[in-house]
Amino acid sequence: MNLQELLYKVSVLKVVGTTNIEVLDIAFDSRKVKVNSLFIAVKGTQSDGHTYISQTIKAGVSVIVLEDMPADLDDKTTYIQVEDSSIALGIIAANFYENPSGKLKLVGITGTNGKTTIVSLLSQIFTLLNVKVGMLSTIQNKIIDEVIPSTHTTPDALHLNFLLNRMIKEGCKYCFMEVSSHAIAQGRISGLNFSGGIFTNITQDHLDYHNTFTEYRDVKKSFFDILPKSAFALSNKDDKNGMKMLEGTKAKKCTYALKSVADYKCRVLENQFEGLLLNINKVDVSVKLIGDFNAYNMLSVYAVTNLFDFEDNEVLTALSMLTAVEGRFQYLQSKEKITAIVDYAHTDDALKNVISTINNIRSNSEQLITVVGCGGDRDKTKRPLMAAVACNLSNQVILTADNPRSESPNAIIEDMLEGLDLIQKKKVLVITDRAQAIKTACRLANTNDIVLVSGKGHEKYQEINGEKFPFDDLEELKQSLNIIIQ
């Protein structure tokens, strides 16, 4: 592709060299550059692409997009100076793949909790409505039925546009994607054309990356600020920041709620382990998911189908057929009638929602044993909060390792214990080994008791000191309880 075409809509500060050249490939990883390719020097969190410029020139790149001009310029190379390389990468990637996001209906879902579930449910329901869809999520990426492994909640801009381009070639009409705060802040969604955006909720998270909660919230809001007039902005009005997200957006403003007056309303009529009975649009619908938080998820899915003008009766029938997402309130039952639940909850608010749902369903006779840990190299401020929530709402708590990464598991647990008073600590066992923690919880459980294992959900590994070891919470529970019913 001609360089001038690649630079369409890029805010260029300075050009050194010719722009009338053909570019065969683009890369932001210096190890992946090719002859006659374009290299974008991005200032990342781990390394700065500017330090590899001379290396890419030796490898044969013809164009370098950068923020800081080097002192010595190569006369055979074209230099394009921009204000923000990350944003330029998104726009250039979109141009290179012929702007695939403009050729389908792209809907982004952002918020602290619920993104993965909503993306999965939207993918399911649109498939049931006989539409070819793509999905980009924490658990997996999908192009119709083809599953593509996922490494990030939101892929980098280059891979993202590559996947969207493949979706177009396969005939996808819609794509539903998670939009993380990191992706927004790092410009990974720049250059994309969104047909809609959904806000789920916001609570404290990622303060290891964002300096304050206000900064975290405003990053989320900036996603809605960039939506075009032709798009919709659907926000959870029950969240105290729900209307804040809609301030200043050019998109069509829509709201959904269980408790407030909103464009889309829902009532929870029944809530059991077998599922929910909801009243949506004055029609009773039985669904297979559990808990008020899933009522919000279901309502947002219904709202999207309505905004895209799908027929109501067909949609409500399809809602009853949707299944839970792997690792999201996924439950099993043993022959001793012990209920085991695996959930990805890794914030205090998500954990509170899950445990509150369990407590609303169970009677006072059952014991709830919660196994919980916190990830290493992540927001430390939520650790004591999560421990406190678990202790306040459970009968017994086992603190254990999650993905400690480069941190000491015991140090992480000490951070969690700091959130507990002496009475709360009496409920706590500390078992650092996660497999042993799960086994112990199952041994402590009696008939009709409930074991909740939270934090890792769908993950099939445990990350320790840079290595990923096979580990599956669900499989550990099955082995510990000799599960025969699922």
C-alpha cells in the first residue's frame, strides 16, 4: 500500500524523506520488521520502540513512524513524526487492512465487570438470530465458529484490525468486543469505527495502572466521547457513574436499569441456581444465568438487539437459550449435594455480587465456604477490600494464591489480611497452595453446603515467577468432590 494512503487521518508533525513509496508490511515489534516495511516506534509500558530504530533500519524498513526524531537520520529511510505513536498505530493499522471496522457493526463493551459475559451473550444471541458474528474477548476470540486464542482483553491495534479484516472476509455482519481501560489509554482502539458502545458498571480496579479512580473512570468515559453520531451509547443507569458516561457523547443516548427509570427495564421475578425468571418489556422470560448482575447483562443484550431492530418475540425466545460463560458463576453439584461454584470475580465489587447472589438463593442452614486470592503485580489496594467482602458475607474463608506472578504469594495474602479485624480473622484459614486450599474447602463442606472458588474463572493456568503452570479451578473441584452432575 502507498505510504500516503497509510497516513490518511494520521496527525503528522513532520516528514523527512518521500511519502510516495509502497509499504509491504507494518510492525511495532522490532523483531517482526521486514524489508520495505513500516515500523512504528511506540513508547510502551515495558520498552520504548525508539531504542530499536537503528536495528529496524538495518533489517530493511523503509519508513519509521516516531515521536522523537533521532540525531542521525538515514538518507534511505522516510521518517514520519507524530505526536502519539500509539494513536498513529491504530489509524495506520486500520488503513492497512482497509478499515474493516467500517464494513460491519462493531459494538464495544466497557466497564469493570460484565464485559466478557455480555460479549459472549451477544455473540450467542446474534448467532441464534442467524447472523454471522465475530467476538473479541478475554476468554477467546471467535470468527463465526473458529476459535482463536486470546492473550489480552483487547488485542493490540495491528492484530485487532487483522482479525476484523478476517471477519469481513468470512462474511461477519457484527463484531462484539471488550474494550479495556488499558486499551483505551494505550490507543489500541484508535482508528476504529464503532456502531455502539455499552457501559456495564465501574468500581475500583487497575489502580496499579491508572493513578486514581477518577482517572480510571474518565478513561472509560473517553470511549463514549469518541462514538460517532450514527452510533448508540447504552449505559447502566443504576451505576452512579452511568449517566456520567453519556455526558458529551455524540451518539444516541440509551439507558438500561433494574432499579431506575430507564429506556430498557427489567424485573427479577425469581432467582435460583437453576436460573432467573425475568420480566423484560412486560414479558416473562426464563433464562439459564443466575444473579442480579446477570439480569443486567441479559437486559443489555436485549437492548442491543432492539437497537439493531430485531423482532422482539424472536429475541425473547433466544434469550431463554443463552448459556453461561465459562468461569462466570459456573456451578457443579456433587452426589453429596455440595454445590461448587467457580467465578472470575477479581474485584471486591464483583466478589460482593457473586456472594450476595449465593446468599439470596441459599437458606440459613447451608454454610458458604469461599476460597479467594488476589493476583500479583496488580492493583494492591483492592486486596484488603476483597478479603473483607469474603469474610463479611461467608461462613468460612480460605485465603490462597491466585496468579502471584513475580510477587510472593504470602506477601499478597498479608496484604489481604490487613483488611480484616480480629473477629473476621477467626473465619480465615491461610493455605497458600491453591490446590490444597480447594481440597480443604471441599473437605470442610457438608451436605447442601456451598463452596465458592473465585478469582481465576476460565483460566487454565497459574502464573508463578514468569511461568504458567497448568491449573484449572473447575477440574480441581471435580476431583475433590467426585462431581457426577454438571
